[in-house]
Amino acid sequence: MMFSKNKFKAVITLFLAILSFTAGSAQSPAKFKVVLDAGHGGKDPGAKYNGHKEKDITLAVTLKVGKLLEQNPSIGLIYSRKTDEFVELRERAKNANRANANLFVSIHCNANKNKAGNGSETYVMGMSRTNMNFEVSKTENSVIFLEDNYKKAYKGFDPNNPETLIGLKMVQENNLTNSISFAKKIQNNFSKSSGIKSRGIKQEPLWVLDASIMPGVLIEIGFISSPNDISYLGSENGQNDIAKAIADAVVSYKNENFDYEEGESISEKSVQNHDENLEKKEENQSVYKGTVKKDTLGSIFKVQFAASKNKLPLESKNFKGLKHVSLVYEDNVYKYFYGETSDYENAKNQLKEVKSKGYDSAFLTAFRNGKKISVQEAVK
């Protein structure tokens, strides 16, 4: 339901327990792994309108998407649920991470007290920008309270507290870019359907997306509260049309981003193959690999604005026009930084510049003699 989906990220520790899939894969190429996540379930019915429950519709559509994708030998599927059962948010994300999935697809229905609202929309991870959007996120994430021991599991994360947003970080900016690309394919397919209109792509701080370490989307396939939409969502033909639109988008995204024969991401492969050329192009952009250069001017400040398990070419087109981008490989993650200055006021201006580009979770970092220190210590 516009429950705008169970998605607040309780500053979760990135645990990249990435399974090695190189050994023993000579006979069978690695598959493109997709997590199909049917929203709600069991004691959590989701939205309820017009005699329909969200959990039933999402499960029906999810199984139809799976049936279509199962026909593709290059795709492997992981289901969050295949029956009417309650699955905690943290388990949905953990299952996807454990499987080292390539794509996370969560399927939901929207709802609104105003029954005139209708259409589909696809959500990607992001920061809330308005109180109205916050209300949507709060509703979707409220399922957390149905879980046992939720205070411990979500480390004090409170979906009802707007201040919680301050702690949210986008840890994989490149995943966001890929998520948006996938979301566009879904909504373009929906827009071609006469049965459901497209309301576009939205960004929200949804926990289940932010806690997973691969590109992902949350799809609101229509308004269960709308008399027009529910006649489509509740019908066999309507569910088949929606499932096909989603499945076609998955296949299109896979074909553009994954090499089935090699069993690896095309984007990763291209980066590896062109590393030498990239280093030449980056001669005017500092690249730090694991450490930061020692300085002679005391403390230096940088703006960290993204992190990823994949190495991205340090070209401005990959970072919304930002130049002078550097990176550090730390804790199995590439961390991306903008600028470098010993002037604290200048650093704050650089932070504003980065946020103006849309990197809302960017923050200042400080270094002294090649080691990271707190910003508070740096300005003493």
C-alpha cells in the first residue's frame, strides 16, 4: 500500500558476504539472479479496499512474473515468499544479500483515501524531500512494528520520527543509477498498457531497498483503493499484463548489464578491461587506493558522496558533472570523494555544491597525515 513501502534504512552495516562463484562454474555459466519480493503477507495484509487485500494481489503478480522469467535459462530466481506468510523486512534484504543477487524487485499496491488516485509508480532508494513523501514512507515502513524484537533488529530506527532520516546514507550511488535505469524500463512498459497509467519514478527512503546491496526497485502496480485500478489488478488478464511488463523490463535490463557466458556484470567487465586507459584520463583527478596522501598543511577535508562495491570510471559524466573526484578502496567498498581543501569554510561550500547535484546524503570527512580523523578534531 502506499504504505510507500517498508523502506527506511536503519543505518545498516554493509556486510558484503559476497559468495565466490568462480570455482566450479566452468560447466554452467553463472545466472543473473533476481529477487522477487511479494509485498506484505501473513499477519500483514497491506492495504485493504473493495474486498481485496494487497498481500494477495502482490503474491499473485509476483508468481506470474516468476513463471515468465523461469522460461529464461540465463535467469535465476529467489523468492521472498511464495505463499501467504509473514516475512520480516530484514530477512527480505538478508536473503537477497546472501544470494549475491543482481536485482531486487519488490511488488506492492498503492492506496489512498482519495479513491480518485490511480496508476502505477516505481520507487528507488532516496532521501525524503517533502512531508507528504515522508508520510508515504512512514506508512510503508510501519510493518516494522509487526516484527518480533524490532527495537533490537532495527537498532532504534523509528519510522514515525522524521529525524531518523538524518541517519540514512546512500551507500551505493551506482546502484541508484542502475535502479533508475531499471525503473524507467518498467514504467515505459506500463505506459504502453491501456489498463494502467504510469505515474513515473519516485525516490523514497525505503528500508528494504536501502538494506540490500544490489540495484532494486519497489513497484506500486496500481491503487487498490481505486475502483478503476482494482478491476484491472484483480483480474487474471490485468495481472498477466502487469507481470509481463515487469518481466520484460527485467530481461531488458539483464541483457544490457550482464554477460551470461562470462557470468559477470558488463559494467564491471568493461571497467576492468579499460583500467589502463582510465588511469590516463584521470591524470588530473587524484585517485587514492586504500590510503590518503600525507599532507603538509595539517588537516584536509573531502566530501564523501557515494560508495560502491564496483569501481566506477572517474569521469564527470558518472558523477552528475562533478570533477576532481577521487576514490579510496576500504572495507571491500570503493568510496568516492569530491574536492580536497585545508580550509573548513571552503569544504562546507564544496559540500553544498555536491548536495546541489542530488547527493543528499553526502558528508564531510577529514584526514591528517594520511589517516582519517573526525571533522571535530580537524577544526580544533
